[in-house]
Amino acid sequence: MTACITGWAHSQFGKLEGEDVESLITGVTRDALADAGLEAADIDEVILGHFNAGFSAQDFTASLVYQADDGFRFKPATRVENACATGSAAVHQGARAVNSGQARHVLVVGVEKMTDTPGPAVGANLLKASYLKEDGDTPMGFAGVFGNIADAYFQKFGDQSDALAAIAAKNHANGVHNPYAQMRKDLGYDFCRETSDKNPYVAGPLKRTDCSLVSDGAAAIVLSDTATALSMNKAVALRSTAHAQDFLPMSKRDILGFEGCAEAWKRALDQANLTIDDLSFVETHDCFTIAELMEYEAMGLAPRGKGADVLKDGITHRDGRLPVNVSGGLKAKGHPIGATGVSMHALTAMQLTGTAPEGMQLKAPELGGIFNMGGAAVANYVSILERIK
């Protein structure tokens, strides 16, 4: 049995004043149910992805989904968390419930409310996704962790500033066409490449344009078993899913290899009997531009240290052989931690059903790949989606 996405909803991402975790959850819950043509009573299980880590005073949030509709009462609900891969962890857990036959319909919601938290506390909260015994004193927090990774990559493979600026410019140009995106502005390559008062260095060789945004937002999908999905209005199958968890300390692994990312991609492609060249597009985890560059290599688009060639050849641009982050990615769309992975699945399903927003929709895509990462390639989730109705 294969879980299929049969409905979805997506909030605006950004600084959402007047919203809290509860209102974000209930909004996308109601919209996803309506999109799937279901009632709360039809849902067999609820999975909520919510990182929190101090962003919200209200914890123990799984049952906040039930504020959307009393019909959820007494159904199983669980909150899952796996750092920045929390949303995909929720999706994969929901898929397992469907694939096992224990549920016919599962509602998966991802949420985060980050912008009410002062800047220093944001950094402290995010740094909790690293190994504090080694990285707890890293200047600039999690950006500093990836700044160190970028430094190491530059030292081994040469200055990659041109490539990082190309990734940032590509994703911001794509984000212009995403109505859900936090930043809908084409910054251009030159702005992303040069340092300025508006684009200073943040950590190591990473500038502000190399770093994803602090965001509020939520997304939701409905997962249904294949037989039921084929009787509904639309069905996008999770053709394969893979999760590869790695050691938390970077000292125990080769961080420049992004080995967990590579392993998750290998498993998902093997399971689906595909190669990376079979995919129509990919949504990947560009928490920092250096991450997207290294992910090109981990997914098999380029040999190690040669990710920049992918950009020079235009492969991952919107009109390239394998468009990457046509949504704008985390870089432009925003990165509300718990919502990110669910957002990736919702937007990929939109692409595959031809219902993505105007300007963002690709021409007749058949297979979409998703990579969502927690920590520095610690929690690695890949999904491959295919429309079956």
C-alpha cells in the first residue's frame, strides 16, 4: 500500500503579526480538509510537526489541531520533532500509518512561530540542533556552524563565493513567483555576490544572502491509502521515502561528504527504481547556500567538490535539466522549522497536479524529489512523489 497526498493547504510564510501557533495550525487544518473534501471525522490519525525549542511558550501542541474541529476528539494525535527536518518526519510517520493499514486518512500539519522571539534567543534556539558539547560556543550560532562548514569546503575545493551567490540569486528569482514566500524580490547575482551594508558577512564566507530567513508559517497535507485516493479528486503518491539519521557530532563523520544526505537519496532512488536523472524537479534544503551546493553532490548531480559546475551548466535553474527550488527554497520562501518539510510536500504535489501558482508551475512535471535536513546533515529525509490521478 502506498500513501498518497489527497489534499493540502499552505499559509503565507513570513512575519505574521496577530498569528500564533494555534491560529496557524487551525487555519491550514481546515483548509487542507476542505481541499481533500473530508471532514474531521474522516481522519483516522493526526501528526503534528513542531520543533519549538523555546520559540513558543505553548508546548504540548499536538491537540491544538483539535481546536479546528470538535470532530477530531479522541482520535490519535502525536507531535514529532527532528530539528529542521521535523516537517518531513511528520509526513513520513503519517505515511507509515497509512502504509501499515492502520489508517485510511492521516492529517499531517507542520508549524512554527519564530518571529516573536528576540534575535539572540532565535540563535540560541537554533543552535540546539547542533552538538552543544562541541558547537555550543560557536559564534553566530547555527549560521556559525555552517560558516565553519563553508570555510572547510573553500579550503579543500577553492573559493565558492560565485557559486553561493548564483544559488541565492536563483532562489530569490524563483521566489518572486511564489505567493506564499516570505521574500518575493529578485535580488540579482551582483547584489548576492558583493558585500555591502545590506549584505554583510554573517559567518565565515557566508553573507546575509546565503542564510535562510526567520519565519512564521504552517502547512498541512492529507494522506490517504491508494485505493481511497483513486476515488478522490486528486492523488499524488509517495513513490518512495527514505530516512537516514547520522551522528550528531560532526567530529564523528566527514561533514563535507554530507553522507547522510547521500545515503537517503540512494535509498529513495533505489526503492523507486529511478536515478536522479529521472526526476523532473527537486525541492532541497537550502538553509544556507553552501548546503544546497553540497546537496548537488550528495544527490549525484556532480562529483565531490564540483557542485559549482552544476550551476555553470544551468542544470538546476528553472529552465534547466533538473530545476531545484522553483518555490524559492528556504532562502526566499522562508524556513518556519516545523512547517518546512510539510510545505515541500504540499508544493511538490501542487507542481505534479499542475496547480502550482502561475509563474511557478513547471511544464508537465512527472516526478518530484524532496530533500529535508535536520541539523548539519544529521536527520536526512528524501521523498519521491508521482501523480497517479
